[in-house]
Amino acid sequence: IAKDNSDYTLTSTDTAFGTPAYLDPEVVQTFKYNKESDLWGFWTTILFCLTSRVPYGVGDPFIIMQRAKEHNPDLEGLPSALQDIFYSVLEPEVDYRMNTNEALARIRRLAG
């Protein structure tokens, strides 16, 4: 059946755009993207590469975003030193989040 999509929009005001498992909780709350939200996505992607699991599980997007907001990433299987780093870079409150330069410096030290 043919359909006229002239009223169709991809985005609307006050909506977050992205994959829930990789969305910074701040984006979900403020609908604003910035450097910190990009870095959050970077770290969640790296964590997925290391564990083969999305950091906050699968399923209902609202539950996934709630887990991120509650600071409950799945870090199982990582060495404790890496767990500490990922726990810090995935801090939901931007002001308390470890900055990327510090995180990378710690990872370099671990790598020797």
C-alpha cells in the first residue's frame, strides 16, 4: 500500500537519539550531546569489545538507561584494575567522571 510520508520526521524536540546501551545518562536527561556524551559512547564501545557484552544489558531501553543512571555497568571478567577505570569513566555524573586522559594514562601503565 502506498503511503504519503510527507509529514514523517526522523527527530523531534526533546528526544534522545542513539542506541540506549551506549547513551550517556546526561543525554537522556537533558537531550544535549557534547564531548562527554561522545566519550561515554567511546568507553561503552571499548567495554563491549573487551567483554562481548553491552555494559547495561539488553532488553527494554528504559530499563537499560535506568541501569546506566544507577551506575551499574557489567564489568564481569575484567581485571580489577580495568574494572576500576571503567567504573570511573562510566560515572553517570559528569562532574565525578574520570577524564579520558587520566583513564588512558592508567591503561598505558597497566600495559607496561
